[in-house]
Amino acid sequence: MFFFVSYGAECQKLEFENVYRDSTVYFANAVGNAAGNPGIKDILEIEFWNGNGDPLTKLEVGTTVLTDRESCDICLILYEDKGQKLYSQTSGTFNITKVKEGTLESQGNASFRLVEVNEYFMPIEGGNCYDVENLTWDTICNPDCTGKVCGSDGCSSVCGTCGKNEGCSLDQSQCQPLDLSDCTGISIDFGTLKKYYSNSFYTSMDGGRPYVYMTFFLPENETKIKAGTYDLGSDKNLNYDTCTEAVRLYSGYDSGLEDYTKMYFQHGGTINVESVGEKNMIKGTITAKLVEADIAEDNSTTFFAGTKCLEIETSAFDVANPHDPTDPIEPAECSEGMGECVSNKDCDAGYYCGSDCWCYIANPDDTDTDTGSESQKECTKHIDCDPGYYCENGKCSECYGGNWGCHSDSDCEFGTRCTDGCWCYFDNLDDTDTDNSGSNDTADDSSTDSKSSDGCSALTI
């Protein structure tokens, strides 16, 4: 039970804007980043629970009196300076005035008080507080397929699908043949491939470099990946909704958005799993052709015609023995336009052009710029830190307990969200394979890897 904490009668006023829904959670940004350091984002998260520890799947019109974190059904968390300080509500009202039937989309307003809490959401004696007098939102999405025959409807589904080897034109007015005859080579350092969950893996995203996320969707009641060759170009593997293996490549990191702006999905190639060790520590090779795509919330996959495809030539991986992405690698010429450099002359002083076309720090002993896993490395956001570390008070600090899993929500699978730059928290507590009663669950015993939207959007190259 929460203990009593006294705060002054006056708390700083705080306003929020741009309320949006992501899966089962709402998010909003503080106006002017007015909490803490104005140069670092302040994010409000709104969770909806049914009183039994399960996330809601639909909302209803009505007013809820907000209670403290221990007993809340609607729970608000403020991440001041991207989580350097945490706040949770103690009182207020949350008014839902309109709902899109059967969904979590709604309109409404709320007023509440937020108080500073520790990582266990216990109030901090003498901590800071904020008053939010009028939070308003409208997350109801209205699909629009006017003049569109394919691609996103602007909400959670698509206006239509294209045939095999076809993609949607950028204006969504027609389906066009995909040209896979001249794909641009891109080098991904698969020597950095690490295990995420028991059947998911990703390469290093250090410095915002392009990275690959690879998943094996295992049959029910199976937990072990099998050795063998997997065809990424099979009919079922051309759609994220039906695929049994998925390879996604993320590129175009935007430091302002703190996220990647392009997603490419498989359209050919193979994964050859040579051996599988304990906890699905796989070893093998991969080759892939990937096309820029969008995955809607219903997992419908739309490829974009008129965009360039990318090709990963045969690359070896050994998840049991990944190497440090900061290890020196020989500079190499890269395809122009792919990444940040073509040769060393394209990089700033103290950096060199790596084999995947990105500039790397040449002197890892320089503590001002070291990208190694140093707890005192300087940072402004979680993604500045290596996995296993998060940004706290301008320095990278180690995630307690050695647990880690994410730097942003895009690193987490469906039903989970990234919290504190270290852990994916599960929303889907009905899933007994992954249920950990709301605590950090990075165990390797998950037999499923659920599918959901990556929040990707169509962007012109």
C-alpha cells in the first residue's frame, strides 16, 4: 500500500499535446518539454486495465476517478526527460466522452495530479509534483480509401491488396510490378546478431545504423527452432500476417524522432540454420532481398512499387558468439547513398567508414565519445547507450539485474512496450507463455512471438 507523502499545495502546471494511441496504450508529449530539462522529451503514458490485471481491449463512455498506482484501472505515468524521473497519478478524473465501438479509440478530457515516484512506483518523500488541468484527446481514426486501391487506409487496415510480385504505387492509386532485378547491396554486420526472445534476433543498431530483426514464428507447443533451410520468398512468407519466418530491415534513423523511418520486408532469399544450441542459440547463414513495406495493425503487408529494393548477400551469423560492434573493421567502399559514408573522407575526424557504410569512432579509448558499454558514457537519450544500459542524468547506467531488451517501443513485440530504455513490459497478460504478472519478462521460455504493427509508414525515398 502507498504510504502518505505530503506535497506543497502548489504543483507546477503541465500541458500535453499530440495524444496518440499505440497498441493498447495512449501517449502524449509535454508542451515545451516543460518538465525537467526542456531539451529532452517528456512523455505521458496512459494504460487501461480491467481490474484483474489484464489490459483492456475496448473502452466505454464514462468518468473514472483516478486513484494511485496500486489500485488504478486507468494508470498514468510521466517519463520526465525520457525517464530520468518517473511520476504517477494520485488523484483526478478521466472522462471518456465518445468511443469507437469495440475499440480503444476515444475522445475525452482529464485533469489530474502527478507525483514523483521511484522505479517501484512508490512516492518519493518530498518529491516534485505536477498538475494537469485539462488534457484533451481524440484518437478516433476514420479510414479513408478515397482514390486508393491499395495500401494503408490511414487507420489499422488497408484499402486493398496487390498480387504476388506487385507493389502499391506511392499515391496508392494502382498496383504495379515490383522490379527486383537490380537491388542495391547493403552490408549488415550479422556478426553482431543477438537473441531477443527465444525465437527473435536482431543485429546491432549502434549509432542509428540500419539493423535487421529476424523472427521464427514457431508452431503451437513448440519452443525449439529447427535446423534447416527457410525460404523467405515463399507465398506465405511474403505477408507478415501469414509468414512463419520474418526478416525486417530498419533504416533511416531520425535523431529528432528518435526512431527509424523506413522498414523493408523480405521478398526473397533464405535463412540456413546450420545448428541450434541451448536456448535457441542458432548458427547459420542468411541471404535476402527486401522491399520497402508497411505492416498494418491487422498485419496486412503492403510493398511499395517504385522504391529501391535492398539485397543482403550471404552473411554468416553465430548467436552464441556475437562480436562487439565497436571492434575495428576494415574500411570498405559502399554503394553510394546507402548509409552515411562511402569512404573514410566522408567521416568526421576521429571516425572511419565501416563495412556497412556507417561512420564509427576510431578511438574507443576516448571516454568522451566511446561507444562501448561504459556506465559513464555520456548520453541524452536511451538509444545513445548500448543494450543493457539506459540514459540517466546524462550518463549511461546499467539496467538493474542485468536485464535489457529495448531502447524504444519499436524494439518490442506485440503486447509489450519499452519502459526505461531497458525492458519490454507485457500487455497481454492472458498469454500464459509470456505472462509474468506485469513484471520484467525477458525469459527464454516463450514459445510464441506475436505479430503486430511496427508503426511503419510510407515515406518517399
